[in-house]
Amino acid sequence: MSLIGARRPRVEDERLVTGRGRFAADDRPPGLCHLVLLRSPHPHARVLRVDVSAARARPGVLAAWTAADLPGPRTMPVAEFPPPPPLTDVRLQPILASEELCHQGEALAAVVATSVEAATDALAAIETELEPLPGVGGAVEATAEGAPPAHAGAAGNVAGRSTIEFGDIEAAFAGAAVTVSATLSLARICGAAMEPRSVTAVPQPDGTLLLRTSTQSVFGVRDAVTATLGLEPDRVRVVAEDVGGGFGAKGSPYPEEVLVALAAQRLGRPVRWVASRSEDGATTNQSHGNVLGLELAAEADGRLRGLRGRVLHDMGAYAGEGAGQAANIVLHTLSVYRLPAMRVEIWNLYTNSAPTGFIRGGGREVGNFAIERLMDRLADRLGLPRDLVRERNLLRPEDMPYDTGLRMGPAPVRYDLGDVPAMLSRLRAMTASVPVGVEAGRARGMGIACYAESTGFGQREPARLHLARDGTVTVCLGSTPQGQGHQTMAAQIVAERLGWPIGRVRVVAGDSAAVPYGLLTAGSRSAVHVGNAAAGVALEARRRLLELAAERLEADPADLTLSDGVVAVRGAPSRRVGAPDLVPDAGLEVAYDFSPRQGTTWACGCLAVVVEVDLETCRVDVVRSLLVHDSGRLINPVLAEGQLHGGLAHGIGYALFEDAAYEPDGNQRAPSFLDYAIVSAPEMALSIQLEHQETPSPANPEGFRGIGESATIPAPAAICSAIEDALHRAGRRVELHEIPVTPEALFRQLGVPARQER
């Protein structure tokens, strides 16, 4: 039986559900100290004075620092992935602010004490003089005429402009039979992980430093810490054994990780920082906050000619990880359609809000929301069914590999999509009998959206395998899991490719000491890059074992089989040897780097969503979801379906609930779950139907594609389409171009006061 593709339960789950997980704040080493931070109450302010001398004298306080007490560099490093765009104004996030505070919650002083209570009490003794400055809370405010600058002394809020284009856009619009346009807006969102950010640093007897932190990038944290502390990489070990959710927001290092490491080094004692829920909401990277003004040109039959417009991309207070996201947004406006021409201008903006980064979807869902909403507008303008307009523009299997015309840096963007027309046809069959209409004050409607998902990035992915004499296989990966099922996935791949009992395979991930380097876990890259690295290292170990067995059995390696840990000669079953008996006393050690033929492969699919709208209260319930997707060769359908269910939950949250709202001046309105609404179990009590279509990707030896964001990407657009359909059936025409679609927003769309105000 093939292990790759088999439905197997996750090996991680027994440990996690029985409370034996190990998270960043679980260890309580002797002598543990606690770090707390004094944070800005203002979205924008000039720092005139910070005096920590009184805090240092408080009982239990071991250290109190301002920016002047830090070694250099005193800013966080520039994000490497994705490569930042060309910016004319680069503002890097300080570890502690010294001259200016640029978002609410930004840290300007740190206190370390023997208890959290002592450290917190000492914060009140810190003397500060802050001069509040005007602030801007979002992209609209940042680009308004006469808007104050988000950074003192700056000429404006535009950090840089760039244009992504291909084809003849002027001809595309000049000859168009019809054009449609829309201004689309997506509210800020938070990662909202169950485990808030936390980090514990422990000095080791050999002089090294061990950090346990809640991150998606153990090597990114290691490099940020070593750069600030002036240490060699092998002097800092970063471990993220279990992470209670990341979703992209924990994909980059944070100042708190550097500060805790510095405190542990200076004090020679273990130090911990754990974010409160409001701290986590105020300071962890957010996403969205985009405003897109786009126009679509088409023929009279709905065939696309071109797309043009502008994307306002809110980077928040600093040019961090999110600076490169706008290109990903534009890339995913292509979706699965043939688009002959494009010209989209990107404005990267500074605002007085938390820095932005990548949260599930990573901008893909923003680009998809834009094109799918425009496709609906186009179909409505032409009086054609929405699915028919999509069908007429779909790329087909014979088009693959398809050169989109777009270039991201020096490389052309080429699709290796599966059969999208077949997926749309299957979705139509699945939805043919789905009831819609109006009954008892509730309107039921259905919407669809198609999508393409870029999966994977990076040029090298490491894996290391150690085979012990007792037959235990240990596989070390550079990736950092946060619930994706790395241990299960890698064990299945290694066991099959090596020919080994899966129960004898142990997987180590999330440890910077396991391999020399590794990229972060993000961008749906785990199956593509980590999966192929695991397969490659297993195949290399298999090759070496067969060479050893060939000497023992006096046979050609090509005539040998290796299955279930036993090597045998084909056609002579009595000539066999247990593979562990071939292993040297020190074990067999194999290292392998996976280098893809192309950095990115593509998943795709079609989603239908059914909603019910209460016509009195404007409450929206998603009652059914039907998805046909192609994520290449599936490693484990159980894991795949878990990713799709979780991705759908995120998409529903974006569409209907999540809004990390800011006042126009940058003051936060939703720093905790008291005000920031996320999807919970009742909202996910819906019928979910999944259909797998498997087209192995030609971009990697195993044919894998990613799946982590597949259901997230089309959900907001499909839900908005379904709400429109439901309300149209009730005789109420609306066009939805902003998310989340809350009851209050629907009341405004319908032109009536909110129910509670009547």
C-alpha cells in the first residue's frame, strides 16, 4: 500500500490533545525572570524624554532599558522574503523607539524583574515626556489631501510607487465593447492565533543561548538575535517545538525576541516575555487595509481584454515584511483567466498603525477578491450568468505551461494549473440541486469564485536523515510547523521513499540546530519544498543502503528491493538482509538540499458558497460550501481537508467578521477579542463538500502543490456574490465591494438605518 496519498491520522494529535504539547511559555527554568514593555498610548508622538532610573530602583527589578542601552543595530532586519519593492523612503522598525513613536503599542522602554508583578509595577515609575502628533489610521487617510505624515519630517506617506504591467493596455481599453470599474476595500485583519506571541531565553552551560519562541521562522529569529547581540549563528539555538497558530503573522522576527535574548545574555538568567491578548493584537503584524481602484475591459461576449488601476497598500508604521505583499496582490488578480494586458500602479503607504505582514492568503485573497468582484460586475452589465462569463475566460489544460505575460523580478510567471474547466463543470453539477430563494423572511443565495494559488517559494530547502543501528530513522527539517501536520506528512513521505516502517520514522522540525539553515513556514510551501526535501533525503539514504546491501548480498544494486526495512534480491526472496544490519555503528547520516525547477507551482479551484440573509436584521449565515480544488498529488487527504476547512474559516472571517479597526488618527478600536470578532464553532457548523482533483505538478519530482490557503482565497468573493444573489432574489439590489459585510454595512448598503437605531 502506498503511504503517499493514504488517509492516516495525524501522529501529532495524541500528544497535543492530551496536553503534552511544548509551547514557548511552558518551561519554567530555575531563576526565571520576566520582561515587560512600556508601550505608546499614542498612535503618533515625539519622544522628548524617557527616564528609567526610578524603575531600576524598584524592588525585584534587575534591569530597565531605553533604546540608548541597546547594542547596534537597533532596528529589526529587512525582510528577505518576499524581496522588498523599490522604496524611496525606507523606515525600519526600531527595537525600542528613541525619537518617535509611530503606532499605538510601540515599545519605548523595557523592564526585567524577578516577577511579572514587580516588572509591571516598575513601569509606572518610568518618567516620560511625549508630544502627541497628528496621525493617519489607514490608506484612505494617508492619501487624503493635506494628510499629516505618519513619520515626523517626512514629505508624505507614500514610501514608494511601482507599476506592474504587460501587454498593450491602451489598445485593450480603446477597443473594448464594455468596461466595468470598482473601488474595493478590505479591512485590516489580525492573525488572532490561539497562542499569543511569547519567547523564553535560557543561557546554557556552554555559553550558548536557547530561545523557545512562538514563531514560524526559527532561522529568521536566530539571525535577528545574533545580528543584535554580535554572536555567531552557532551560539544561538531557536526552537519552536509547538506553536499555537501562526497563520503568517509569526513569520518574521519581532523586537521582543531580540530583547529577551539580550536580557538573558546580560543577566545570565532565563528571561521570558508573554504577550497579553491586547498586546498581541496591538503589535503583531496585521494584514489587508488595502484599497483598490480597478477597471476591467472586455468584449461584448465577456472575454477579457485588460485590467488597469491602482492598489493602495498600507504597510503600517514601518517597511517590514508586508512591504512586498502588494506584488502578490496584483499577481493574484490574474486568477485562472486569460488576461491579455494589465497595468496596475502600486502605492506603498506608511500609516500610524501596526506594521503589516502576511496572514493566511498573504494577499492572494485580496487580488482574487478584486478580479472576482469585477467578473460579477461584468456579467451583470452584460446580462449574462456569472458562471458563464468565467467559463469563457478560463485557461485550459492545453494552455499549460502558460506564460501569463507577467514578470516578478527577472522571472516570468508561468502557470502549471490543473484542468480548471473540468473543475467548474464538476462544481456546476454539485450545485445544480442546491435550493435558493426567499422563505419566511430569509433569502438564500449562491455565489461562486475561481482562484489560482501560488504555492512555495525559495531556491533551497534542507533535510537531514539519521538512520541508527536499531532501525530508528530521524528526519530533520528546516521548516517550523504550526499545525500543518509536518510530522505526519514527512513521516509518510520518508517511509515510502526509503522503504521503511512508518512507525520507526521520527520527524524533527522547528529547531535551528537540526539543519544548517531553512526558510520560514509560509506561502503554502511545506508540501512543495519540505515534502520534496523529505523525499530527496529518503531516496539518497535508500541509495546508500542498497549500495551497502549489494556488497553483502553480492548483487547489483539495481536488482535489489528495499521494503519495510528489509533488502532482498529480486527473484530470490531467501537472499535478504535487514537494512539496519547494514548501518555502521555510528549510524548512517545523509543530508540533502531540494532545489526546485521553478520556485513556485500553482494550485487552483472553484468554490461555491450558499448564504442565508435575515431580511430584518441583515445577519448573514454561511450554510453550505462546495469546493473543487487541485493541489497536485495529495500526501494525505486528511491533512488536506483539515487545511481546506481551516482556510474556509479564515475566508468566512475576512468576509463577515474581522476588522482590526483604527480611528482616522490611528487610535486602535479593536486590540482584543472583546472588539475583534473571529469565526468560532457555531459559524463553522455548515455543510462542507470537497472534491479532490489531482494533477501532479511538473515543477517538482513528487508532483506536490500547496494547499494551505486554497479555501481562504476565493471565500470572501464567493460570499459577497452569494449575499448579492440572496438580496437580488428578495428584490433588493446591492453591490458589495467592501469587507467585512457586517449587518451594519448591509443596512447602509440597503439605505436604511441600522436596526438598533430605528
